[in-house]
Amino acid sequence: MDLRNLPPDLTPEDRVAERRRRIQEELGVNLSLLATEPERIGSAEEKNCEQMFGTVPLPVGYAGPLSVTFSDGTKSDIHLPLATTEGALVASVNRGCKALASGVTVQSTYHGISRSIAFGAISDKRSAKSEIKDSKLKAFICEHEKDWKRIGEETSSHLKILSYDIDQSGEYVFLTINADTDEAMGMNMVTIAAQAIGDVIEKECNCELVTIAANVDSDKKPSVRTHDRGRGYTVTAAAVIPSSLITDVLKTTPEKLLSVADAKLMHGSKLAGAIGNNLHAANIIAALYLATGQDAAHVVEGSLCDTTFERITNNESRITVRSPAILVGTRGGGTSLPAQSQCLNLLLPPTPYALPPTPHPRPTQRLAESIGAAVLAGELSLLAAQAGHDLARAHKRMAR
């Protein structure tokens, strides 16, 4: 079945339709509901998806508003576009937003996007980790830091190398670079830089460049290193909740919330050996990533959140979520696709206090912090559903 050799005069929409026609004829299946519309396809066929033959509509629900005080001190309501097929999810997050009427405060740290490069070590004593201190390879990397950083940064005007780590295992030496990639999530950008850096180190140091994606960065995989050190943005969202809101909106009590949090997040997660003690952070992150054109596979790192709940007075409780790895961009990837771009504009409208309105100084940071706040709303609502034994009833009623 040839899906590549198409008439040269076809538009992107026509190429998609022609591939769909050929697949239907070859396999005898009906794919009519995957048909696309020109105004919705954008650049997807040319930039985002090879051998594209259609689109799969994904429902998008609204949750909010959610009042957030961001790390720069500004405060605003955010509106959440959640792309999901899981019934009850949007309603749950929406309830969480209502229960957080007193507002959410967020802080974030930007680590940059990382890529790890593996080299064949020069040292003859390959099994001794201490040899990395004296190895010619490590010495070269440290002594020529400015040179290889410059070579990496020359691959893009939007890339700046922030830091690096060196590790050794067996006969291999790993160089992990962490780069600021401006408004892009930056995985492609840092990969291209890693190739340039790996090539020059291999040439100058007389070692073997094994791979530029060596898993120390744990891209799209869970790891203790990512959980502990962070990747992309680490966002901490917290809120103080009056007991009256817990009773009136969440239909439970602080004592019951605390009991479920202790059993589930502390003991249950420990028994499972979980990396990240949370309720369902991945649900909210996946829904927002899909809606706004992010790389959905990075929900893996997003799922490493830690949620805590505590009583601080007789009348108030605090819920906190640390999301160690929110990897997002506001340019590149799927963010420019028509529907995804509109969802981004819903979540990140221009700053209202500027005349004329202007984009946020660091839109990726605002996006990451908004996602962290949304995760908090989802965590609180599900915690309450479990405390009130409403989880099964809600899914039976809303997700049947």
C-alpha cells in the first residue's frame, strides 16, 4: 500500500483524503469519520504527522475559573480546556476549582530541558567509578566547557546551556546537558545541540560517541532522578482551604480528607514503591497537554507529582502538590495547530493590565504554573470523592 507517492498538485487536505481513500480500498474498512476540514488541519500534514490520513476528534471540556497567584506576584483567574474521553474528570476538576475559591499560590523553578550523551570511556579501569575523576574524557569536558557549549548553542539562537552533569557507569561516560530553550519545550532543539556537542567531543577526545539519547535524562520515562531533581519546570502549588468550603463544596470533613491522604498517599504509595505520591495528577496533565498541543508522552514525567494534605488550624487545612517535571512550550510542536492554539489562548490570554495587551514575559512559565494549579484542583476533588466514598457513584452516574 503506497501512501507516499501522491500526485504533486494535491493540497495538504487532498493528500490526507487520498491516503484515507487508499487505506479504505486496500483494507476494506470505513474511515469516513476521520475526514478533516481545511481550516482545522493547519500544518499538521506537513509538520506534525507523517502519512497523515485523518484526525480523531477529542472532546474538550471547560473547568474553572481558578484563581491563581503566580510566582511573579500577579494574580488572575485561569480557564482550563481539558481534552479527555474520561467521564467525570472535567466535573471533578471543576469542583476542585470551586473548592479553591480562596485561591492557589504557585512557585516554580526552571531546570531547562535535558539530553544525555553517552561516550565510550577512555580509562582502562572501566569498572572503577573513581576513575572518572582522572579520566581524560572528563578532564576534556571540564576544561573545554566554553568550547563545546558554544558549539551547542550555535545550533539555535533560542538555546542556552544552563548546566551539565557527568556520570559514569561501567565503561561509559555520560554528559547530560540542561538547556534553556526559550518559548519552545525544546526537545528537538536540545537533541540537535547534543549531536553537535557529541560530534566535537568524539573528534577532539578520541573517544566513541555511543548515543545522544542515553536515558540519564529519562525522557518520557519515570525516574528517581527526575522526581528528585526536576526537569523542565518544577511547580509547587498550594492552597489553604477553610473547613466551611470542605463541608459545603466537597461534602466531607478535614478529618476524612486527612485519613484518606495518609492511607493512600503515604502508606499505599510506599507499599507500591511508587515514584510520586499523588491521586491522579496524570489525568489533568494529559488533558491539558492534549488540548494545548504539548507532547502527550511527557505526561510520564508529569505523573511523578507528590500531594500532601495537612490540618493547620481547627478551621483551615492546606493541600500542596509538587510537580517536578512539567515540560511545555508555547511555540513549536502542536501548539501552532488551529484548535490547540485556541486552547492555549484560552489558558494564556494576553496580560490584561498592559495597554495594548501583551504576551506574558515568560509564557512557558505561566503555562507550567497554570498546569500545576490545575493539578491541585483535580487532586483535591478526587481526595474528597474518596473521603466521601463517592468515587464509584460518580463514575456510575457520569461515566457510564
